[in-house]
Amino acid sequence: MEIDTAQQGKELPPTLYEHYTLGGVTSGLVPTSNGFLLNGKPFRIFSGAVHYFRVHPAYWRDRLRKLRAAGITVVETYVAWNLHEPQKNVFDFGKGNNDMSIFLDLKLFIQTAYEEDLFVILRPGPYICSEWDFGGLPSWLLRDPTMHVRTSYGPYVDRVDKYLEKLSNLVNHMQFTSSYGKGPIIAFQVENEYGSFGYQDHPRDKAYLQHLSDKMKSLGLKELFFTSDSPAGYLDWGSIPGVLQTANFQSGATQEFKMLQELQPNMPLMVTEFWSGWFDHWTQDFRKGLKLKDFETSLMEILSFDASVSFYMFHGGTNFGFMNGANVRKEYPGGYLPDITSYDYDAPLSEAGDYTDKYEAIVRLINSALAVRTRLPQRPAEMPKKAYDSIAIDSYLSFTDMLDQVDLITSSDKTLSMEELPVNNLNGQSYGFVVYRNHVVVKNASTLLVRGHIRDFAQVLVNGQLQTPPVKSLNDLEAFDPHPSVIDIVVENMGRVNFGEPHDFIQKKGLWEGHVSLDSIRLSDWKMIPLEFKGDWVRNLKNWNPFSKRSAGQPGPLLVRASLIVAGPISDTFIDMSSWGKGVVFVNGFNLGRYWSYMGPQKTLYLPAPLLKRGENTIVIYEQFSPSTKVKFTDKPILGEPRAESVS
């Protein structure tokens, strides 16, 4: 490890582990009225959130070293259950054959943190919120028609227990007080923001929280347990006896801390989530965040209480694939608003891992508050960025061409939700699109009616021709001459809600809330075709057609393909989708994420260098409306004009 230049030529201070484990480990992280003790020594937590599943593993060490170089002593991460158990009883901790498997070696991430002289706070959920699909819960839970997630409901608790058993087997030996030696994990969170999961001040299901705590202890997890909420709003509704309460907020530290002191006197103050910025939704015309001045003011207020703090996020990363979450927003159509692909979060390290003014503010402000001087690494250089030359689209697949290459088709008298489809070993479809196909007679000025909500975004095709204008929903079809037709309703799951009240977690996708009728006649005899866009399927697509100027005028949905030749050094880049409409980008079969350039605010997709290779790289784009003729690249992100808004 290279040493910070400010420390060179001097007697080197100890590493964190040297200081806190000298003489052996006799105790872990202990809360006292005077702050935390770690192994009997004063320890003020300065932590930063970095989620292993949002950062390419080739960059884990870079991001963690940048964290440590700022003086941060702890890395905090959620654990995404829905990635680690994509199908019931099929667990993946980095050795699976799933599109995200490469991101899932949690043990390696924790080990890398240890090697970078960082302690670890682990937040295993099972619910994590985090602007992540379904708050990290597996979608196959929704196949149970009476499922009640985040409660004492027996079938749910049984699945949680199995997940925790697998997880504990993986991390038990990595605990600080483990008999195996000085591991990096110093604390575990019990559930997440449970005080907000309910209605007003109605009692929460604390028996569920207590079960989680008891189960985790029975599995050998023995470091400090804690909960996190915003106590000024949710009091102690999400806490249980014997488990430390902590706070989540962006501003108003004094109010939050005073309530914490009232709820649990003689305990140390800690912010588990000091929101360093904020996340964004599709359809915004601006980028949210937190102004530097307001960030500094809130941080100084936190420090004035001698409190510990974890920056959420320190480095946000990316919602690769279809993993973005969504929010309930009653003022929007359908009461729903999905999150964008970028999870830059206006954090101290950008989505691409670059330093920001907030990073410098952290270094300056926490320097005098550190409990002990320890050895710091030299700051890593920023990763090089490159605007590769534009490349032309060379081939395409029509919507019909695509569907011809899907083998799994379900027949039913009624439309089924995505999760109810008998695919993926009867675990249902988790992500992507589903096509609802019917053979009908379309008359002049026919009207198509879908009862209930469309979950989430629908396009209507008749005989393979798109009828839906860009971005807008369509209730009435355009005028046609009467003739037998094939009607397809293509429904996109744009991300399951990750935060809300209990009823908001009924998150089945597709057309399932009511019947579909044409000219007041209910339709039956449906065919449902899943478009999951798994990596192997995308890589093995065939029968591509040559792309021409005439092809460019063909409306979507369609797939187009281009080749990027990399001859020299491979660098990070951003794919500029400003001239495209709405869709998904795949690089060498990997799902880079969604774009919705019509609406914004995000116009570029971050492409980390490890996803590229020397030689030919295949870029496939699923465009839902109108394709461009070229794929453009830039060395700078386009995430929207900033408009910082304080979030209490």
C-alpha cells in the first residue's frame, strides 16, 4: 500500500488494525455514554457506504482505497437478497451463472476492505430499500397470493431464515471478535428503517424484528446490532430492546439527535445514513442532490455532537441491468415513479469513482475529529475516461424476429402477472418485459381498455406495427380498416417500489389487476411471451438483418447492433443516448441499464472499462420507439441540470 505523501519521511503511524488489535482482541464495538469503544479503545465511526453490487469488482479496491484515503475508517454495505437468491433455494455468492454473478462475491469484497485497512458494517436486510428493485426482496416471494413481506407471516419468515442461514455461514468467521482472528465486521443492522413501514403511529410488527435479532444471534452473528430510522418522525417504532438505535437524515441533526437522546439516554449518537446527495427518477427535468454548502453545514452540525457518521452514499455506483427501484408518488400517473439507471447520488465519489468537492470537504472536516491518527494510503488516481469514436448501427432484428427466438410461451384465459408465469423453474419472471398477445378483429376506431393499472409501461402493436406514440400511454387505438389482427401489449417492469407503506409492497408486474377488453368485449385466450433479455439470450441472437437508412425509419420495438473495436488501452466511457428514445443497452451481453432520453434527466450510461475487451465489442440496443443510426460516446456523464433540494 502506498503511503500518503503527508506521512512520508515521518515515523509511520499504525494501521487501524494494528492500533485496535494490539495485544489481542478481547471485545468488539461497544456503545457507552462517552461514545463507542472498539476492543476497549475509543472509536468514533467515520463510515462510507459503497455497495459491492453497484460497482464492478475490478474497481472494488480502487473505491475502497479512495474511501480510506479520505480518513474514513469503516465501509458500510447492504446485502441484496434478490441477487443472492435469484430462484428459491438457488443461492449465488459469486459462483453462479447469472448475469450479475460477477458482482456477488461478498466474501471477497469484505476481504478487500480488510486488506485496505477498513472495518465493515454489514446491513443484511432482508429489506434494504436503497432505491433497489423491491428493496432487495426476491420477486418470487410474490407468487404466494397471501404474501406479507416484512412481517411475522410464516412463509415469509421461513424464507428469510434460510437466507440468513446461508449468509451467516459466509461471514461468521469475518467478524471482529471471531475465534478465527481479527475480522473486519464490527456491526450488523437488524432490518432497515422499519419505523416507516406502517400507518401513522399504528404499532409495528416488533415480533418480526425480535425474531430477526434472535435468529441472527442464534446463527453466530455476535457483533453490535443496531437499527436505523429517522427518530424525529418515527420515534422508536422500528426499534427493539437491547439493539442500538441510530438515525437517518440529510439535515436537522439537532432535532434528530435530541430525540435519540430522549429515546435512549446514555448511548452514543450515530447517523447510519447521512444522505450526501439524493437519487433521481425518470421524467424529472433536473438532477437532485445536496449543495456543497448545505452538505458542509449538516456535517459540521453532526460533528458538533461528537456523533459518529456514515455517509450514504460515499460512492453510489450504478443500477446495472433492471435492478433500479421505484417510489410511490400519488401526484404522478399511476401513482408510480421509477428510479434512473445511474446511482451517482451526487456523492463524494462520482458514479465513475472520481473525486468531488464533497470528498475534499470530508477530508478537511473530519481530520480534527478522528479519535486516533492511523496510516493512510496515497490517493489513487482517477480512472482514465475516453470518448470513443462513434460507431454505425450495422444490423437489426424486428419485433417479430425477436419473438421468434423466445421458446417459453404461456397460454391462459386471462392475463397473468410477470411473477405468475411458469418460467425459471416455476419462480416466475423477475425482470424485463412481457408480451401479451391475442388474435382479434380490429375495427375502425376500436378501443382497447385495460382495467386496473398497467405495471408499469405499455406499448400496443397491431400486426407487429407500433401504435403507441413515444412515452405516452395509449387507451384508444388509431383508426383501422376492419380485419383480423394480432394485438400485442408489451409491458415493461420499470422497477419494483422499494419504499412505502405495507400495501405498497404488492408489487406484481404486468397486466393482472383486471381484464382487457376490445370494443367492450373481454378478451381471453392470451399468449404471454417473456422478454427477460438475459445475457446468454442476447449473445446468442441470430438472423440479424442489414441495417440501412430505410431501417432507421422503422419504429420500434426492435433490437439493433453495432461493433466497437478497441485497439489500444481500454478506458471507462459513457454511451451518449441523447439521440435515442427509450430502451436498454447491452455490452457484450451485459445489461448496462435503461435509458429514457425523451424524458431524462439521465442521457448517458456509464460503461466501466472492465466490461470491454481489446478487439471487437458487441453493443446491442433494445429501442422501444425510434432508433438512431449511430452509437456515440463521451468522456463526461450527462445526468441532468442540478437542482439540489434538501430532504428531511
